Amino acid sequence: MEQEIVKVKNKKGVRVIPGFGLLMGVTLTMLSCLVLIPLASIFLSVGRLNAREFFEIVTSRQIVSGYMVSIFCALGAALINALFGMMLAWVLVRYDFPGKRLMDGLIELPFALPTAVAGISLTYLYSDQGWIGSFFDKLGVKIAYTRGGIVIAMVFVGIPFVVRAVQPVLEKLDRQYEEAAMMLGAGKCYTFFSVILPEVFPALLAGFGLAFARGIGEYGSVVFIAGNIPYKTQIAPLLIMSKLEQYKYADAAAIALVLLVFSFILMLVINSVQIYAQRFSKG
């Protein structure tokens, strides 16, 4: 599709998009400097280790525990974000109410707020002495310094990805299909799951994947509320920082490489499912 757009010419035979070669060169240069070269540096750092040293590092009990905490908490947070992000996007698109623009702007607050500020705020709120945490503490539920607190922090930083992915699709969705389904006798639930959800699902899946990947790599907003208890609430990014503070750069790169490979496979699978879902909805 992109090649067809590039080859479009006007009546004089001149390309519609001028300077394609220059723009492509700048694009590839920026992509290399900002993405490819930094990622290549991880492989170069890991190259200092032999295969035995690499597997001993990434399979040690503490590191594996950090992977499990980050992955499962990020997965739980992404599922929560998928559910409530869909609800938020639906409310913002389908209803008009006072303060709608304010709510729409607050959705992007986690993007603008420094992660350390978010982490300190969440820890204060959900600690045993905090406004919310003290209430749950009376019920015997501890939130801060548990995996539940980690999930809450990841939900906070990941919710905008789902809302902003689903919202444009809902805005462009033609309501004639819903009206036709209801005229044919379909109920609201059937109309939602059979007409609306198939159209929104690819975008919802994309938001889920972005929130999942963001949660796995999140550090600033999680490290305070996690409590960093070994084998319980230590996250993988914290272990990377610990290795860096010990000047064990190759060890830190080895841990980061596993997260990089996992995130790449995750996005590849999600993109494949997304393409299949789009074809299925059109078919």
C-alpha cells in the first residue's frame, strides 16, 4: 500500500511526495540512532559473556522470580486495562456529560506525570496509613508492598494505551450496523458482542499489547509501591538497576535481553492475532 502511495504521480509525471529519498534517509538515520543502535549495544554487552555465564545469570532463582513478578503482574494489569479501558472509551465516545473534556484530558495524565511522582503518590495512597490503604488494612487486606500494589501501579501507567487505541475506532464506527441488528431483533448484549466488539477487537488487542509491554518494563512508578522484597515483589527492571549499580553491565544486559526478546515475541504474536482478527471481521 505504501509503495502505491509513493508511486502516485501528477499529470506532469512528478512524484506527489517530493524528496522521498531524502525523507527515507532521515527516517532510517533516526530509526538507527534511536532504536537499532541502542538495541545492538545490548547484544554487544551480552557478547562479553559465554553461553554458560549467560544462562547462569538469566536462570538464577532471583532473576527468574523477577521475571515472573514483572510478567504476571503486567498481564493482570493489562487485562484490567482492557476491560476498564474499553468502558472509559465507550463513555467518552457515546455519552455527553459535564466535565467530559476534563476526563478526556485526565486519561493522558500518566503520560505526562513523572513515573517517580506517580510511584510516590500511589505508595502514599495505598500504604497502611494512606487514605485508601488504611481502609483496606482494617479489612485485613494489604496493598502496598505486595503484588497487588504492583498491579495497581501498572494499571495506572497502562490505561491510556487502551483508551487511546479504542477511542478512535468507536468514533468512526457506523451506528447503522447497530440499528440494523436491533431492528432485526438482536438484544443489546448480542449487538455488542456480535457487531461492535469484532470491529473494536483489533484496536483493543493493540492497546492490551502496549499496556502489557509497558508494564513489563515499568520501573519508576512500581519500585516504590513494590517494596522490593526478594522473591516476592522484586521486579526485573529493579534487578537490572541493581546490576548496573554493581557495575555488572554484562549481567544487566543479559537480563534486559531476555525482556527484549519476550517483548518482541509478545508484540509479534499480538500483531499476528490482530491481522487475523481484521481479516475475520471483514470476511
